[in-house]
Amino acid sequence: MLSTSIKILWALLLVELHIHGGDAGSVKIGGFYGDSGGTIGDEFGTIIRDAINRVKNNRTLIPEPHGMNYFQGDTKPVNAVYTAIEDICDMINAQRPSALIVLGDKCPDCEDLSGVISHGSNPVFGVDVGSFESGSKAFKMYPAPEDMSNFFIDILHYFKWRAFTLLVDSGDAFVNFQGVMSEVKANDWNVTVLAIDPDDVEGTLVKTTTAKSKNILLYCIDESLCKEVLEKGYDMNNENPPMGSLNSKYTWILGNLDLSLPEQFKDQLESTNAYMTYFTMNFTREYQYTIPSAKSSYDSIYSFPMREKLAFDAVLAIGHALGRFVKRKAEQGQTGAAVLPGDTQMLTCPTAVGKASPNDLTEELMNGHGFEGMTGNVAFDENGNRVNYTITIFSGRGDTLRQLRGEWTQNPAYLEDRRGEDWQSPGNLNTTAFRIAKDRKIRIVSIEIPPFLYLREKLVQSSKENERFQNYRYKRQSTTGGAIGQYTGNGRFDGYIMELLQNIRSVIRGVDFEYQVELVADGKYGAGSGYSKIWNGMVGEVVRGKADVAAGPLTVTGSRKGVVDFTLPFMTTGVQALVLNTQYIHQDPFRVIYPFTIEVWCLSAFVYFLVALMIWAANRYDPYEWKQATKDGRATEEHAKDFTFSNSLWFCASTLFLQSSDKSPRSNAGRCIAAFWYLYVLFMVFLYIVNVQFYVTSQTRLNYIKDIADLKAEKTIKYGTTFKGSDTYHVLKKTASLKSLWHKMNNDHKSPYVKNLQEGVEKVRKSNGHFTLLGPSPILRYIASQKPCDVQVAGAYLYRGQYAFAVAKGSPLADSISGALEALRQGGVLEDMERDWWDLDDRWNRCRNLTKFERDGAYSLFVNDLNGIYYLLAIGIVSSILIFVGEIVHYKCCGGNENYSSKMQKKKKRSNDDFFKPRVSDGFDSGTKTSDVGGADGGSGPNMWI
């Protein structure tokens, strides 16, 4: 403990000092600080003198003839605690003050100088941040470090911070966070400590961007350094490109109480859009002080340095204690000038180790009596610690930067007694009264996703480029508010959510529904980390208290219900598939051959030629075939040519297409091969017919998806969804019925995720029908209704859910908003809004004037589906024309007409000669007439004609 070392120091260094009498009827107040104590000249001297004049002028505190005087000690800074103690004790011996106000500037290297002096004489007032567990007996105007540790722990719990950067200016500042650091393990916090380099503040801010966490807690012993950090952060954010961490991606807590920021600079901080939380010592309109002459306006109170406010209140505390002392003496019958300073003078410093004896003024200060000062209620306990004070919490971003968030009180029982109402919190932090939205704006966080929410600037730009916006609704939206860049506040947004909030405001009861809408910084809906349990997105904003309501296409899930409360749903949603319109799919024109592999086609061609060759060979060499029958005179010459090789190929081709043939083999061998060829053709044709449908209709099958099994059955089409943070991602991952679909999606596709819906839609458009995007039905339906009309929502719902607003656990806004939504649903307003924003009545006409046949044609086969057949027919037609031309040319060039006539005459003559020529056969003599057909009995035989 520091107090032990102080006692030893007193024993070795101090000498007894003589007692000097004071001026009759007046008390002295001493100020002890170094040259750096004031920012402009003698600031602290001016503040203390102003406060003394306020006490002297208020005769309800110190009546006539008593007064209060001020003197200033040596302002030369020292570097050793011994020298500082010696200077102060000499001043006490010489001036005999009734109280002393000490600033650390007198000895910058000393730890808690006022606490050191308090072990020698009292009352000593310290206006600097104290030391953790120092044992100081000084009257600490700044809340004790132990209380501040509890305060910061409550704040960190409220905002649900699990990881953050602690940005401090010195080791002393970090020491004051020992109470917080002791809770790191118990709360599973991840804290990165970063010291501010006074010579390179910009470099320090750059380092904050390298930390994984986007949460920063700023705390400085030197208040001016904190202001420099914020000013430099603002300048860096305005650079091109923006730098640093003072922007919308980061959340800041300004740990210094009453950090003096001019109103103009707060306006500049609004433009950074960083979410900031800051604190003030609470005071009421009943404050019993006047504005010090060092400041000229009421507004300057907020830019008043905290130490100067505390010094002012320290003088007022002395005045109130003196007033109580005079009153007590009057009750004892002692009046007149001799009452003061009387027993109120500070005792001399002890010459040996021992405890400083308190004087009457010290006892008056320790009795818990308080008053309203510039820093709220001022009262002390028996250890000189500040008690019964309240800290007001402000937080927000942009226009809501000055939004009241809650209160933290050091003593809830005192505040209950003073206000006459219950403290609506089990601990020291209370935000309940500020959730009901009375006397403040509700902070609503949303996400930019058409048609739920548009940035109006983008909407105006789109209206100039896209005829989609020429209908009434979008023409109205794009012409309200002015040109691009002129929108502020809620006027920056438009969409379904903005209209819904306006309708809620018109019907809600019991709440002054004034609200400010902001976009979520990370652009995510909200999911919890499995390890750190930190929620991101809109849900995270509500969980950490940065927003009161999350309004957008937020799906109600079990995990989210564990951290936030949901209102009644305002829309039904679900997971569906976005596919490329079949008319825009360019398929391989020869996919009709895909039912068989190239090996099967080659083998079939080989079998085709082989069978034709065998039929030709049988006709040529089999004695029972047509050619031999022609030689024997049992058939005409035409029959002999029925199964030439070319005719055999034609025979196989005609049977291949299940067409009958006028000719058939005559021999048993030929008929056997033909029969098995028929059987082969039968199997192959029907196998082809069964399988070809899969390839021809592949792009239209998604239109018939009814459940997960249908989607999983698709082999040629990959599917994916948006990356982590999207509702669909977490629905697919967390829903038990979709687990198999989730695993198949990740196993079949190396990269099934896209960064956002826009990227997913582009991937669908460029995939030529091989990629399907799974996403929320309302958003996909809206995208499909927009030009260029090349995508469509296919199939049934894979999952059904509901959209609702999210609020903090236990927030009364849940019931109020739910009641408003129910009233809107019963009045048909929600249905009308959905029909209006999604244009359900004319969604088909938006792309083009479609007939019923064209709309239903999405389930039909298009020309693109059958183009392979057309190509094959075209090849056949072209080939036929080429052969036709070739035959004509050959006929003309080779004298085909004369050759053909001479050949026919010779053939006819030979046929006649053969017909009348007598034939000799087995069983007949040479004289037998050949004119008889068959045998003598007319029956069949070897010479039978066919």
C-alpha cells in the first residue's frame, strides 16, 4: 500500500512546523499547482477565485462577517515527491489555510500527489484521476478508480464487448484499469493494450487498424491528448483515401468523464459516422453555482476542462462545509468573527510516523452531505471518496451522436430517495427508462437491400438510367428531396421499410415514435461467433445497445431469439432458387448424342457396318440367297441387286429407325443376323429415348423442384448462397432438415459462396444455367422482376420463415411495435404495401408484354433445347443437295444418257434371250420345255420362279 511508504517518508524527511494564527473571521483556500496547470495563463487561479466569490456572495453559506480568501503556492514544478511535500508543508505552516486544492502538475512524476499530502494534513482536494487502491485520504473530486473500474465493467457488459483495444496515454492510465483487467479471464475478454505516442498520434491511429477488433476504449490521464487523438482521427478520415479508425467501421468509447469537446467539433464527429459513447457527470437545472468568469456562455460549460470543473466544485464543497460548521457553532452559542477560521485550519504536518488528525472542517466534509455542482452531486465518504454521483451515458452515430443511452449511479439507494421512484435496474447501470423512447429518438439500424431499403441517391441515379423507374411509385421516389448528394437524416433512404416505419408511427400507442435510421456498418444481418460469442450485423448492433431496433429482412431464428426479442412478423419469407431463364441458356447443340458415350456411338457404328457387311456376304455367297436364285433363273435381275453393300447399309438404316423394308434376306443365315439386328436396334433406340430427355430438359427441371430431394437430384447444376452473415447461409447451416443439402452444396462445389446477392445474380447470369443461387424469396422475386428479365425464381420453398423487427431483450418496444404491426395487418396495409413495392399486378409487364402462352412457356421446350435436331436435319439437307448436284454434274459430264440407254437395250435383249433359251436341270432331259414353271406337277422345286 502507498500509505506505508508515505509514513516512512514522513518519519525520515519532515520537521516540526510552527503554528501561526489566521485572519479573524475569514478562512484561506490554497491552490497548489505547477505552471502547466492552466491552459491559458492562470486558468485554475481564475476558476478558484470565481468559485470563492460565488461562496462569499451567497450568504446562506457563510454569513457575515465571515469571508474566504485565496492564495496561490509556488508554481514551479518539482521532480521529487520529497521536494513537493516540503513545499506544501512550508505553505501550510506559513499560510494556515482551511483547505488545499492540489494538482498533479506540481510534481508530474509523482503518483497521486494529493493522496500523499493527505497523510500529513487534511482537508486536501485532488482534482486529478487517482491511483488504484492507493489508500489516499484526500477528498477526491474525480470518482475513485475502484468505482470507475466497476463503471467500465458495467459498460462493457452492456455493449457486449468481447474484444477491444484499450488506447491509453501512460502507465498511470493503464494502472487505473487494473479492476477491469482482473475481470478479463472471467468474462473471456480479448484486450489489446496500445499506448498513445504523443509525438506520433497519427501512427498510433494507424496501429489501431491492424487490430482484429473494431472496438476502441480511449482513456487518458492528460485530457488534452484524448482531444488530440480525436482531432487527428477526424483529419485522417477526411483524407483521400480515408485513413485511421475514426469511421463507420469502428466503435469508440471515450472513457474520460466530461471530455471537453466543443459543440462545433461534435458536429464534425457526426460526419465520421463512427459509433461513439461518451459520459458526463450528471447535473440538474437546480445547480447552485454561476458560470465562472473564465467562460462567457452557458454552452461553454460543455467545453470546460474536467479538472477546472472539479476545482470549481471543490471550492463550493469547502463553502458548504464551512456553512455547516458555522451553523453548528451557532447552535452551540458561538457566533461572531472568532468562529472562523477557528478549528477549521489545517493542522501542521506530523514530524514522525503517524496518522494525520482531522480538523472540524474535515469531519463536516465526511458526513455525506451533498450539493449540486458543475459535476453533479458532490458528497464524500469517510475515506474522501466521491459518493452519490450519477454518470450520464450518451451514444450514437451521425445525427444521434448526442442520444441519451442511460445512467450509472454510484449509489442507487440515494438516487431512489432523491427522486422518489424505484431504480429500474438490479445494478448500478440503468437503461430501462431510456428504452421506451420517450423524449428521445429511437435508433434503428437496417441494411441496404432493394426493395426493403434504398439509398435515395442511388435511386435517383437509377431513375435516369433505367426505364424501370418511370412508373408512378419510382417517379415519385426519384423526384422527392432534390439532386444527388442533398439528402440528410432519414431522407437518405426510401423503400418498404421506410414506409412501414411511417405507418407504424401513425398507429403506435404509448410511445413517441421518433426515430433515426442508419445502415449497419458491416453490411450483415447478424450471426454469433461460435468461439467468442460476439454477434455481428444488425443483431449485434441491438445486442450491444448501439441500436434500439433492427428493421429489415431479418429472419426469425432460434439462435437469434436467445439474444434479442422479436416483434410479430411483418412478412413471410423462405428459401428459393434463382435460375437463369431458359430462353437465355445456350446449350451444346449436339447434346442429343450425350445419352451414349463416344465409345458406345463408335461401337454402334461398327456394329452397323458389320451387320450390313454380313447381310451383303450372305447375299453373295449363300446358295439360298437372292443372287444365287437369280443365277438359277428363280428370280429376276433386280432381286439379285437387293442386297448389294449399299442396299444392305440402307436396309440396316431403315430398320434402325423402326421403319419397315420392302426387301428381306431369303436365306436362314441372313434372316438370323437380321433378327438379332432388330433386337439390338430395339434395345438401343428405347435406351436412347429414355435418356435423351434428361439432357434436352436439363435447364427446365428446376421449375418443377418441390422439395430438397428434387434439388439434390440435380447432377449438372451447382448451387450456392451468399457468404457468412446472410440469413440464407445460417438457415442452410443451422436448420436440421437442410443439413444434407448444406453438405452436398459444400462437397460438390469448390466455391459455393458469393460475397453478396449482386455478385450471386451475376454468377447466375454468367453460368449459362449451371449455377443456381439460393436466397430469400422476397428479394429473389424482386430481382427476377427487373430487367433484363433473364433470371427467374424456380420451384417451391425449400424452407419457410418470417421477417420481424428485433429489439433488445426485455425492451418495451417489442410490445408497442407488435401492436402496431397487428393493426396494420388487420387493416390490410401490409398486404397493400407488399403488392405495391413488389408490383405484383404488373410484374410481368415490366419486362415485356407477355402472353399467357409465353409466361407458361418457361415449362416448355424452346428452340434452344432442340437446336441439335435442327442442325442434324440441316446437315442432311445440305448433304442431299450436294449429292444431288454431284449426280447431275456426273450425268451431264459422263454421257450418262447414252450409256444408260445402250446398257438398258443390251440388258433387255439378254433377258429375252435367256427367257426363251432352253434350260437343262437335274431330273429333266434336254428336250424338256423350259416354259413350264416348276415341276411337272406345278409344285415347287429347284427351278421354281419367285
